[in-house]
Amino acid sequence: MRLLYLLPIATLVACKGAPPPSAAAAAPAAKAAVATVVSVAAVKEEKLPAVIELSGTLEADERSEVAASSAGLVTEVAVGVGSKVKKGDLLVRVDRRDAAMRLAQATAATAQASARLGLKAGDAFSPNKVPEVQAAHEAAQLADTEFKRAKALVEGGSSPQSVLDQAKSRQEQAKAQFEAAMNGAKTSWAALQAAKAAQDLTEKASADTDVIAPFDGTIDAKRVAPGEFATMGKVVAVLVRTDPLRLKIDVPEANAGAVAIDGEVLLTVGAWPDRVFTGKIKRIAAALKPQSRTLAIEAEVANADGVLKPGFFAHAALVVPGKDATALLVPPSAVGTSGSAARLFVIEGNTAIERIVSVGRSWQGLVEVRAKLKAGEKVATDHLDTLVDGAHVTIK
């Protein structure tokens, strides 16, 4: 009796847990209703020049630790980290008052030395044009004339020998004074040259209170602040040139024969996995590194938009001319990103299958991908940001 009483209850519970037939039938219909409509393109297979896959590091084309040429209090810092500057732009300014006073002093010393020689701006130096030398020269000529006259009188018996002796003494004295005046003029000229050199140095010191950019680039670090005392030689900023960048690669000995100046290099970086950048080999080491048996090369990579940064790790592919290899190509729009990896979606029936790929070179409007793909497979070319692995899709 107890068993007969429990049987209807168990049957009732079982019936309550089962969904109505109409609801179960509606589930697939709801799934189908949310299918994503996508465009597709076929994977192409073509022969492309072979490449040697390596890795390297991007570095700045130029890097300068710009230093102060004169000591002083920092009055202005015109740049910050990330500032773009042109050659000659002001980076840091040091208090120029001391330099200005020294310059004024040196300028006055130069003017004084010029006046001493009787020189005007643009005049060429000649010791015979110095007033003191001209006077001494005239006195020497007069003394020489008087000596000749006295000598004639003494020889004619009209004057005593003492007159000739006195004339001879005055002649020698005047000659000595002329030579002294000439030496004095030359000494004054040397002093003027020293004064001009001192003036040039103080002018340079005054100009050096402005620390300027030695080339076009971007500020990588700022090392001083207004109010700080900068000693001579103190690094005030670090300037880097980031266009172009240098890609440094070590090529194994076995592949060294494929390296040539202006050879093409294709590269990708983790920050931009769906972009392929192009460079040209510009420098090749003269010898292999004995420890690793590799050849160091440098390629220049254009970076006008500044998306590449010094220090990026790069996956590089050195193009080997004259050798072809099979490559799979898809439209660039078929490649998306997932975290730091590139991906695409293969359409099988009405299902999108995610494939992680590595991106190679660009070729005639398409991009090379390396993954488990076959030529002719269909890949989605839009709505990649909304697709997930296993998503239900409808092809346009």
C-alpha cells in the first residue's frame, strides 16, 4: 500500500522537471537567430622569396646624453620626457649673468688693447702704423741726419770731435728707442690677440648657458629641474633619434652568405602583431663573433609614425633573393588580434574556427600567415572583434 501511494508522487515530480516540448524545440531556433553574418575570402598559396627567420632588438639611430658646457643655476627646463625637438631647440637654460659679466670684462679688455695700438674695427695690424713707433722712427731718422751733418763738420774742421760723439750717442739712443717701440707694438698686438681669444671664450661660455638639441629627436629622460645647480659636464637630458630605428640581428654562420647591403628585412613586434614593418640592411660586421659564431648586422627601419620604440624585441625575416618558398596569403582584414597574438577565423560550414597565426610579409595587397591552413579554405574578413571560437556564422 505504501508503494502504491508513493508511485503517483514520483511520477508527478518527474513530469514537473521536464520542459515542455515546445520550449526544447525553440532552443536551436534561438541559436540560429544569433548567427553572425560575415564576409569571407579564400586562402591563397603562392611562391614567395625565401626568408631566414631570426630575432633582434630595435635601438635608437642616435642616442645622446646632452651635458651642460658651463656651470650655473638652472633657470629653465624647456622639455620633458617624450618631447619632440629639432636640432638647435632649447633644452635647458643655465643662469647667464656671471657669463655676461665676464663677457663684458673681456670685451672691454679687447677694446683697450685695440685703442693702445690705434686700431679700428677691420684695420690690419702693421707696427709701423702705431703712433709710438712712428714717433720713434721719426726721431731715429732725425738723429741719423744730425749724425751725418756733425760728421761732415768734424771732417771739415768746423766742429770739434765732441760734437760728433754727442751726435753718435743720440743716433744710437734714438735707434734703441725705435726698436723698443717696435717691440712694444708687437707685444701690444700679442696682448690684443690674447684679449680677443679671452673674449671668444667668454662669448662661447655665454652661449653655452643655453643647452640645445644636437639633432632632431625625442627626449628620453630629463635629468635636471629649475633651481638645481648644474656642474660643467652634468647630463641634463637624454635625446634619442627614433626615425629611422636600428634593428640589430645576429645571423648564424650558416646563413651569413645570404646577407648583403640593402637586403630586405621584414619584422613584427609584440605591440603590433598584425603589422609587418620593412627595413634595409645598412651595416654588416667585418667578422663573426667568436663566442656565438654569428654575424652582427644592422638594418634601418622607417618609423615616421613613431609606433616602434627603442628596446622592442622583434621577430625578423631576412629575404633571400633568388630562392622561392610556398606561402599562404590572406587579406589583411582577415587577421585580428587576441591579446598579444594574431588570429583569424576559418569558416567550416556555418562555424567559425579560431586559428592563432604568425604574420609574415605583405605581398600584392595580401599578408602572409603561418598556421595550420590549407589553400582554398575560407576565412572571415570582417566582424573579427565579435567572433569567438565555435561561433555560428552565416556567409554573405
